[in-house]
Amino acid sequence: DTAVSQTPKYLVTQMGNDKSIKCEQNLGHDTMYWYKQDSKKFLKIMFSYNNKELIINETVPNRFSPKSPDKAHLNLHINSLELGDSAVYFCASSRGGWAYEQYFGPGTRLTVT
Amino acid sequence: GENVEQHPSTLSVQEGDSAVIKCTYSDSASNYFPWYKQELGKGPQLIIDIRSNVGEKKDQRIAVTLNKTAKHFSLHITETQPEDSAVYFCAASINTGNQFYFGTGTSLTVIP
């Protein structure tokens, strides 16, 4: 069974479009995250979310918004896509927040043309 | 905020040799230090972690050491094997805060 899954694995789209990436975890964790990994492999936290609190990295443009329909899902919506949004996006989850192991999904490679 | 520096950015070793990756952090309140391994095309995976009340932790061929005074921690891989080739990330976080920072990554290549 896949612990953290993401769809789609690849996403190619044009500038200005709106897209979503879905994430699901079956680990029963209460905290989920979204990361962006750029072409130099730098990993940057975008959001963390549990059923009580959304923490947003202040450097993330407000075109990005996480949406959680329930505890097992945290989807990422991106409006008005830009070339600079091209990256690999990883979803992750943990059982208790930052000081616990994070389980990562396989990633979604987003290419904006 | 926290600043995590990681060195070297690339590392090549012969199979069977040891590999050492070092990280420094800036915030003395940081108290959790995990190491993640990312294989090509996959998400990062935790390989070992250490908390601030411990100076060293070992798991088979992997060990991590922490020097709180100097604010640095290191990953040691002994008897390296080709399957150890990957990108390794250190990280630091503060238990009670909402802060988690990855280092810049080290691309390790083990030459058979």
C-alpha cells in the first residue's frame, strides 16, 4: 500500500492556467505538508497543515493555496501559473508535526510552458 | 529564522570507503535533526535522526553526530555501496515552533 500518493505524476501546462495537484495519505497522520523542489534540488517548505492550523511560508505567492477536504487529503491549487512555478512538488505527512519523521509522496513534476 | 548550511554539495567515494556530510545550523533552539535520502525520481526518505539530548546515534552503517556547542551535526556512512548513491539532505527544526529547514543537499556518488 502506498503511504503518501500524489496525482498527477507529471503536469505540463501553459502560463496563466490554473491547476491542482492531489495528495492523499493512508497513515492516519494529522499533519500534512507541501514542498517545492527546484532544479538545483533545493527543498523548500510551502505549507504545513493539521486539522487546527495552516502555516504558510511567507515567501509563497498567494496564487498557491492548499485545500484539505479531510484529514487524509491536502490538495494544492495553483492559479495563474508562471514559468517560475516549474518544479517538482512533494506532499508529505507526519504524525505530530516538525519533530517527527515525514513521509514523502513520489512528487509531481510541473512544467509551465 | 534558522539557516542550515550543508557541505559538500557533491561527494564521490570509492565503494567500501566512508562518506561524511556536514551541516551547521544557526538557531540554538533547534532540537531535532533528521537526515533524508532522496533517490532519483523519488521523494526524500528518512534514514536517521537525532535529538538535542543525544550526542551520537548509529544504525548499522549510518551514524549521526551532534555538537550543540558548535551547532553542527554530521552524517557518517561507512563501507559505502553503490546503492548509497543519492542526494542526502540534513534538516533542523524546533520542537515547539513551526519551523523546519532543509540543508541544500549533497549528491553522493559511490564508484564501484
